[in-house]
Amino acid sequence: MRNRIARMFPTGSGRTVMLAVDHGYFMGPTRHLENARATIAPLAPHADALAVTRGILRTSVDPSVSTPILLRVSGGATVLKEDLSHEALTTTVKEALRLNVSAVALSVFVGAPHEHESLVNLAQLVEAGEDLGMPVVSITAVGKELEKRDARYLSLACRVSAEIGAHLVKTYYCDGFSKVVDGCPVPIVVAGGPKLDSEQAALELTHHAIEEGAKGIDMGRNIWQSEHPVAMLRALRAIVHEDATVREALEVFREEKTRPKVAPAEAPA
């Protein structure tokens, strides 16, 4: 199990830059993720892990890709429903092992109508994961209630996730984030959430999160909905792995976005 976790934290920084591309499981073909393969291919080499569903892993991630996989294993609700908390486990740990992933992830909905079911799902997944050596990541989802993203709520959701046995927790950045970190005995990675107004805003969020104790990020829309997604990902890496300032990361972004794109190599005949 420690080896699987270590795969996702591959540098000396002790942190990780995960690329979230699992949004389709409840949002469908959202903007810039309509063709998942085309979105993932140029970004995968620059990510420490890819967060995907079983279907996207099978259809849209080339088997030669060596980037560790964080497999989404919960679902059952879509954006057509007001309540997104009615999820169940959709993939087994046995299937995750067969797919050679590094960890499995599911959402928990603390305070939502289906809080109980989501926490029991987490407990069952942890139990199966412990039996087979598979780490579990708990994602503290808030559904459509974005106003829940405050330190008191997130501290509760993260601590409950850790108490049930999650090995890592993905949550949101908030004012007083260091209190969330202090109250959670397992590493926390920070979500990007909906696309922010600018690249600088996403870089600032990341810098604050790392300064206050996050062990990395798991971002999606703020990377692949950028007009320059590879440059954005590399700028985020500078903050997470090299302790770059926001100003320095913006310089990385500007330099990278002017680099000519390299055409993919053709397969041998």
C-alpha cells in the first residue's frame, strides 16, 4: 500500500500534482473535456497522477502511459438532480487491482441527505482496500452547495474521513485552511473547483494551500479549461514541487505558453 501511495508522490518535495479528469461521471462532456483522450494526452506526462473513471481509463488513456491512476469508484447521480449525494460504489477494489491503479477515490457528502450512505460506502471501500493493499482517497464533496466550503465544515468532513480510514483526503481550500490540515491526521490535497477567473487566481489558491499545509493539489477545470493547459500545469508544478512564488509561477506560465507545440511522434510502421 505504501508503494502505491509513493507512486503518486514521486519527487523529493513530498507533494503531488494530480490531474482530475473524472468530471464526466456526473457532468457529462463538459467544456474542454468533450474528447477526453485529446485532453489527457498532452497533460499526462506532466502530472503525478490522473484521476479518472474506469470508462475513461479504458477508452481514453493509452496503455503506454506510466502516470499513476487514481480511480473514481463512486457515482449514481448527475447534474440533472438537485441532490448529488445519492451515490453508490460503482467499481470494486478487485477491478481496480486488475486495472493496476495506484489508489481508489469516492465522494463523501457530510451533512447532505445521503450522508449516511456515503460514509458507509467509504467504510466498505476502506475495508476492501485494506484486505488487498489498495489506498483510498476520500473526496469531501459539497454537491451544488458551494457555500459549505468553510473551515468548520471542511474540518468536520476531513476528520470524519480520516477516522473511518481514508489514507488521503481531497478537499477545498478555504479561509483558515491550516485549521483543516491540523485537524486531519492524513495528508490533504486541494481541489480546484469550478474554473476561476484567471490563471493567477488558481496559482494563488495553490500557493496559499501549500503554505498552509496541503500535500498537493488535484485540479481539473483550472488546468484543462485554460487556453494553455500544459503551461498552466507546469506553473502549478513549480509552486507545489519547487516552492515557487505566484510571481515566479506566472513567469513559468508565460514562458511555457510561448513554446512551440511538439507534434506527437508517429507510431512505427
